[in-house]
Amino acid sequence: MNAPVPGTIPYFLQEQIRELIIDGTFRPGQPLREQELEKRFAASRGPIREALRLLEVRGLVSHIPRRGFRVKLYTDREIRDHYMLRAELEAFAIQQLAEAEDLRPLLAELERCRTDLAEARAVADPRRYLHDIRAFYSTISAYTGNAPLCEVLQKLNDTIEPLRYNVLARKLGESQTLSYTRRIIDALAERHFDEAARAKRTHVMANLPNIIAAYAEARYPGADKPQGG
């Protein structure tokens, strides 16, 4: 019998494969052939397969019977649903801030996040820019003290991170996030929570066409189009 695989190896491989999915090395719909992954990572079949299963649970990989694993391929409808759900949850977090008596610590932290965001934009670093966007909104959700909301948002953001990176890598110069985060901070400073939440929703809806178009460009050649697209 083979010796048991250390439990940390599949999790390490999961993160390595996840990075390649996010940065577009592995494209939407691309087959993830276990034999090729074994060679790339100098790992055996068991840990590779477990890593792919872990990524399937996280929504980054799908498994097709008799065809194996591939990078998750979304329909246009699924992309809209994911983004609109995130917009509603982040808008809800913004509105929950009405329960906080003192927003000054939050506003200071949001200004810092926005400064980081501007610096990432200035050096044209889409990965850092995406990290700073996530930090801005996770700071808001954390300030609400709503742990279930924070958990759901983190999982949702992890799932769609490849889509978000893909559009930023192609169209970072067109991003309006700095403008919208400014609007949100200014509205929160005046305790205009509905206005801040509305800015969040508007930003997502305005960006959806770019996201869907960039995703179509990134698809793996010959990837089957999922039903409903």
C-alpha cells in the first residue's frame, strides 16, 4: 500500500492551481488534465485529484463525468447572477452601518484602502488593485459585525475572483472603482446610507457588460458553451 499523502499537500496544490486560474494561465473551460498537472507540480495523482476536488467545492473547477475536470465555465446569466448577488450583499452591509454610532474609524480605514487602490492603479497592477477593492468592501462588512454576511461575501468573492481579475487585467485603465469608492466614502461621512448603497449597485450594473465581454474573450478555444449562455 502507498503511504498516506500528507494532508497539507492537496491544499498547497489547490492554491497553486487557483493562482493559475485567477491569472488566466488556465482559461475558462480549459481541461485540467491530471497527468499534465502531475508533471507541472511533480506530484502524484492522489494529491492532484484531491486539490481539484477542493477547487470544485470552491466553485473554481467543474467535473464532467467521463471527461474529467476543467476550469469553471460560466454562462452570461450566471455571471450576472453572481455579480448582482454580491452587489446586493455589499449594499446591505453598507445599509447596516446605520446601526453604528461612530463611523470615524471606518472612514479612516476606507480612505487608507482607497489610497492603496490609487497606488495600484498608478503602477498598473491588476492583482494588487483587485486585492485593494476587496479590502475596501470587506472593511465595510467587517465593521457591521455581521459574521454570517462576512463569511458569505468572502466565499462569493473567492468564487468570482478569476472573473474580476480577468476584466481588470484587460481594462484596468477603464476602471471606475476609484470614483465610486469616493462617492461611497462621501455618502457615509454624511450618513447617507441609501445613497452609498445605491452607488455600490450602480457600479456593478455599469461594469457588467465589460465583465461579460472580457470573459468571452478569455474562454478556452473550443470550450463547450454551457447551456443558458
